[in-house]
Amino acid sequence: MSKAENCRAPEHVAIIMDGNGRWANARGLPRAVGHRKGVEAVREIVRAAADAGVAYLTLFAFSSENWRRPEAEVNDLFGLLKMFIRRDLAELHRENVRIRIIGDRVNLQGDILSLLLEAEETTRNNTALTLVIAFNYGARDEMARAMSAIAADVEQGRLKASDVTSALIDGRLDTAGIPDPDLIIRTSGEERLSNFLLWQAAYSELMFVPEYWPDFSREVFFAALERYASRDRRFGGISDKAVALGS
Ligand code: FPP
């Protein structure tokens, strides 16, 4: 058993899976091959997260800005997600994995929407890892949809303006009921959040690793969990060590 499996795992890890295209480019291969390898990394990391005792794993699979990519690549990414669900749903269900989808469901093609709903429905009562797939997701879009629903409730007298608290907003986001991510990892050396979980990331530890997503293996993931375990999270307070020392 590795050290990562021994140390206390973060409850929620969220990952920006970046670098499929560059991984392929570096090998003179089409970008589509990079995305295919990316799905293999998804399979490996879902198992690794469950083995490490992570309760929630969120993967950024398609952002609301990814529509700007060439149509062929968008279709390819949709096709890969559909294939992943068709091929892996039964096994994930056997492994007691619960699937949640976050992102805007309006404007999704009927077949992908029904597959996503089927994945959520089939695994609804599972109790091992919760795999949260962010699909057609953008944090500003998520917040705008939540604010609009809250404003409609205020307009129609179901809520007062003074009822709008941070907890109420939490409950209106796509991530309602999911704890905030303790750790957000982005692969490929880029160091930004790119409209991912902006509200929920308020106190997340951020980690940027150089590996392209297809090279993000179980070992690299466990090394990231070990680095996380050595960080001192203070949530705006002071560290336990400083309290103990009275400094
Ligand atoms: C970033 O690489 C990756 C994506 C935009 C999509 C990630 C999707 C998958 C791994 C496949 C489907 C997902 C699941 C959950 C089965 P990039 O294309 O931005 O790489 P680049 O920055 O090097 O061009």
C-alpha cells in the first residue's frame, strides 16, 4: 500500500484534465488520439480515487466554452463521453460508484442527455465514490442560473431578499449537497481555474502538475495526495500549531 493510501485523503478532489491535445501533438498524433488516451486516464484515476478513500471526484469533461472548438472535436468529445457511459456504467455501478452530472442540461442533444440521466438514475443509491462529471459546465453560467432561480423566487414572494445567504446559494448550485473541493488539480502546467467551480473553490488547495492528462497516472495522483496532506489549511483562521504554541 502506498503512503497516499495510508494518509487521510481529501474528501473531495476536483480535476481540470488538461493537455490531451499537446500530448498528441508531441507524438505527431491527431488531437482525437489524445482525448482517447484521456479516457484511459479517467478510468485509472476513478479507481485510484476510490482506493485512496476519496469520497467525491469531480472531473471537468467539457466546459461551456469548449463549444468554441471545431465541430469535429466537439463531436469527438461528446462521442467519448457517450462511449464511456455505455461501456463503463455497468462496471462503475458494480463498484458502487455514484454518478452525478453538473453543468447546463438545456441544449444538450437528446441522446447524450438521456445517457447522463440514466447514469445518474442507475447509480443514485450507490455509496462508494461519487464521480461528478462536469459536462457543458461553466462556473459563471452555473451561478447565473442559480441567481436567476433565486430572483424568480423573490419576485414571486417565495423568498425574501434577506433569505439569500451563502448556504441558500450553495443549495441552488449544480453541486448542491456535494462538499466543496478540498483539492483542485490542473494538469499540463497551466495555472488557472478556467471558470471551474469558482464559488466552491473559495478555500480549495490548488495544485498544478506538469503532466499532460493522458500521463496522469495513479502514481502521480497519489503523489499529489501526499503533497496535499502536508499542506496547512487555515480557512481564514490560524494554524493548529500556532494555537498550540500560543504564537
Ligand atoms: C483538455 O485537453 C481536455 C478536454 C477539453 C476534455 C477532457 C475529456 C476527456 C478526457 C474525455 C471524456 C471525459 C470523460 C469523463 C470520459 P485539451 O484538448 O484542452 O488539451 P490542450 O490544451 O493540450 O489542447
